[in-house]
Amino acid sequence: MAQQSVTKRDTVPASERTNGWLRILIWREKHIPDKTFVVMLALIVGIAAGLAAVLLKTLISLIADFLTRRFIIEQGNLPYLIFPAVGILLATLYVYYIAREPISHGVTRVLYALALKKSRLKIHNMYSSLIASSVTIGFGGSVGAEGPIVFTGAAIGSNLGQAFRLTPQTLAMLVACGAAAGIAGIFKAPIAGLLFTIEVLMMDLTAGAAIPLIVASVAGATVAYVFTGYNVEFFFSQSEPFFASRIPYVVLLGIFCGFVSLYFINLIDRIEGRFKRLRNRWVRFAVGGLTLSVLIFLMPPLYGEGFESITRLINGDVTAIFNNSPFYSFRNNTVAVLLFLFALGAFKVFATAATNGGGGVGGTFAPSLFVGCMAGVFFAYLFNNLGFIDPATPLSIKNFALMGMAGVMAGVMHAPLMAIFLTAEMTGGYDLFLPLLIVSASSYAISHIFTPYGIYARRLAKRGELLTHQKDRSVLTLLKMDSVIEKDFSVVHPDMSLKDMVDIIAQSRRNLFPVTDDNGKLVGVVQLDDIRNIMFRPDLYRRMYVNRFMAIPPAKVVVGTPMEKVMKTFDDTGAWNLPVVDEEGNYVGFVSKSKIFNSYRQVLKHYTYD
């Protein structure tokens, strides 16, 4: 019996006997079906991301409350010149000395992880952006908490999936679950969280994917409700009903929001590009901090996320935007109100870009809501004072503020459905569902005409690193040229005779031969079919040379070219094989359609979670 016991124990690998976690993984694989296990993990990820959202909002609130209520009331506006720059400085120090890698633009980084990193995010991403963004926003950085919480939630999902050694497609699902739960928790908007993964992260909502995403979103929102109450993010009471006669103005507002969205996207891209050209991080901090502080000093509503100003505007208090401002005495002047609304919307973009460009950490959800609110109020206020509207029944400032929020967000994010439901869930403004739909659709249409990608996706799209809902394009994005280059071709030279060529053909398994010069540069190719009629003519063996019968390839592919462009080259040339060269034109190998198709099928098999 003892001998049998020893023998049985010896059949178990030592790593399994000593590694308790591995035994747990094996037990899970045997007893819990994969789909059930993913739903369980989605619930855990949703709860964790919801807690992270509550913690982030609490930290921002505590910091902002301590600074603004204790000091600004006593010292006027002067602290506005100090606090925002201090916040950017603290975030810069944290990122440079502790995180030691860039963590801004959280949503873009999640998209990048989904596209090129097999959905793998580092452990510190579960808390680093949370810390940096709470300091940035709490001290007055003019950004939002949504990008950081998406990054945090996605990192929670990724690291939990990695701990259980899950496949890349399952990791992608958990990353999406974390992102959805983060949005649901920060805004108390579970439907918007689900739609965020579809429209912004561009995940396919298959039957297998729907349940984990819903579970995570509901879990994230539920945690937020439990800890912060069941009140909505922005208190909104619709005291003015919406009439069908206002629809033409709603369409005009949607078009206006579309162009505002284009301004938002392009200007942030340009300003942040200018910041990147400043090589010294301390110079970037100085420029960003100074710009932000001056803007907030002149226009205090730009401080932080700006949610207090949004709340006041969607409840009809327009003059509140002048509070603590040097322009307070002009609050009852119609022209001054219009100019200040315009300035707040226009310069919020500068403030957001200065915050992120200077070294702060934050997202663009809140800024897009702020700009949209200003755009909607500006639109209604302008039309009410132009004489086109009956003074007895003016356009509702409150309703148009709400519609403007949805319109600009839809255009900036290229996510009309998310914008509609997020605005409705944040405010409880479900009675305005029809105008919200019209504004969001109109704004998105205008924005999409001029730019095919939203603010998060365009950075990756420019580099050919974006996954989209188009399966072919997404799979080609995941394919890399290094994995499909074939190098087992026999190289020949222009001065070789036909006899030398025939000898090489006899030893080769290929029917294609690259021709290179003495420096290794590709000068042509020889195809077996093209010389078959002279191969068996000994009288030509010493008279015919490779430079006589080689052909110029229809195209060359440079190493590193995106696979989508490679396939377009195949389509344009009709070729089945194309030579690959480096930047100097040196021969590297060949790519073939058959190799790409085989790799395509393998990637497609692992791409979609079902």
C-alpha cells in the first residue's frame, strides 16, 4: 500500500504539488465551465471597478473641497493661479518617478492594449492613473475622471484574467467588462457603460459577450448606488415640456454641435501635438501649468470637471457661470453672457489640452459634456435674443443645455447611442429622449463626414493600430509582417548564367528567385514559369544571363508596412507573391497571399469571444 501511495504521488509533477495556485487553476478548469467562469469574473471585475470609481470620485471631492472651501473664499481668486499648476506638478512627479511610464489618455491606451498587446495591462495600471488623476482633477485640472477609471477598470479585468491564465480573447472580454463597469460606476449609468464598449472600444456584442458585459456594468453601477446614494449625477427637473415645433431648432443644434465637436477633436490634437514637441517635461509642465492657471483665474468654471456649472445651467441658472469671475459685474448683460458662454466652451478645449499636455492625467468625457452644455445654452440664449423666437415661449435653456451635452459627446466620441443614454442616465432626462436622439444623430453625422474616427481612436488609426467592428480590418491590424515574411528563397545575381540558374533551381523547393546586386539590394525576380521554355536548351546555358530574363516585381513591400496596406497592394497588382525590402531597398524575403490567409484564419479563430 505504501509503495502504491508513493507511486501515485510520483505521477504528479513537482510543480503541481508545490504550486497551490496551479492546483486551483486545474481544479477550476475541471469543475467550472469557461463561460460560467467568465461571468463570475465579470461580476468580480464589475464590483472592483465600481469601488475604484467610488474611490476616485471621493478623492477628487475631498481634495477639491479642502482647497476651494478653506482657501478660495478667504483669498479671492488668487489660489486659482496656484492650485492647478501644483496638481499638474504632483501628477508629473508621480508619473515620472513612481509609475515611470505614460498613463494619460487612458481610453486610447486600452484600445492599444486590445489591438497590439493581447489585452495585457500592467499591475500598476490598476491604481496609478487613479492616483494621478485624483490629484490632477482635485487641484483643478480641467479634465475628467472617466479616462482614468476606464484604464483602471480595464487593468483590473486584464490582470484578473492573466492570473487565471485566460486566452487573449477572454482577456479582451474582461478588459471590456472593466471599462464598462468603470463608466457605469463613475456616472451611475449601466446602459452607457455597455454602449461604451460597443461604440468606443469597438467590441462586438455577440451572444456570448453580452452577459458578462451586462453583469459588469450593472455591478459597477450598483456599487456606486450603494456607496453614494440613488441620486443622479446631475440634478435636472424638466419644468418646460418639449414641443414638436422645436424640432427644426433641435436639428440646427445638432449640426452646430457637430461642428463644435470637430473644433474640440482637432484643436486638442494640435495643441497636445505641440506639447509633445517640447522635449523637456519641465518645460511642458511650465507651459501647461501657466496656461491652465491663467485660464481658470479668468474663467473659474474651467476649474476641475466643471460639473457644478453644468448642474446650474441645466437647471436654468445662467448667471452662475460668472461666480468668482473678474467679469461678475457683467452677469446681467445679454452680450456679455453670450460672449462668456462662447469663451467657456472655446477655452475649455485649451484648458483640457494644457492639463494633459503639461503632465496631468485625465480624460475628455467631462470636458466634452462641459463644452456641449455651453454650446446648448449659447444656442438657445442666442436664438431667444435674436428676435426669431416668441418671447412668450422662448427656447428652454435647460432642455437645450442637456441636448448640447449629448450632441457634443456624440460628435467627439463618435458614440451617438452612448451619448444619448449617458445624458439621460446622468440627469434623469428621459422625457427628452426624442430630441436627444435627433441632436446626437445630427452631430455624429456632421462629425463623421469630416473625420472617420472619434477623439480616442484617431491616434491609433493614424498608425494603423486600431481594431474596429470590421472583422477583416481588425484581423489585419493584429497581423504583423514579421510573422508572415518567408525567407527560404534562393538568391541569384544578375551576372549568373542560365547554367548557374538551372543548378540553383535543381536544389530549390521554390519557383520564385529574388535577384540582388553585390550590395544585397533587390533588382528583380525570376519566376520559374517565365524561363521554363529555355531551361532545357543547353546551347543557351553560357550565352544567357539572369539580367536578360529577370523581371521587375510589380511592387515592393517595405518592412513594417501595415497589413491592410499590404493586402491593398496585392489587390492593386494582382500578384500572389511580393518581395519585402528594408528602408534602403535591401532584400529581406517574400510575403504571399497563401501565408497571409493561413495566418488570418488562425488570428480570426482567436479574435472573437463567443
